[in-house]
Amino acid sequence: MRITSWKGTAMQDANLTWRKSTRSGAAGHCVEVANVPAAVLVRDSKDVEGPVLTFAATQWNGFIAGVRAGEFDRL
């Protein structure tokens, strides 16, 4: 994982399609993801001009598999 410094026009120029969970609710406390070749970008939906986390596609797939398997469920 690395934090990129995609800001303002660089983000807009990339024509990224950001999406968030349909379960995120109206409060806006969520993250958004966008796919680019070989990576997944993640940002805070409340700070769209802020930093963006970049995950290799394999890392993201591992994370999603862990979520589905309940690895991050609260006890």
C-alpha cells in the first residue's frame, strides 16, 4: 500500500469513477473506491481532495476476501 498525492485537477483529469457502498447511509461516513489498471484507489468520501490510498489489485482482493470471511468482524 502507498499513499498517493493525487489532488485536484490530477484526480479530475484521470476521469475516475468513484463508488461507495449502498449501505453507507446519508451521514457520509464512508470511503469511496475507484479502479485503475492493476490497482484500486481508496479515499475518504468527506475529503475528496485529500490523500488517496493505492492498493495493488491482489492486495485489494485479499482484503475483500478477508471481509467476506469475517476476519474483521467485531467480537
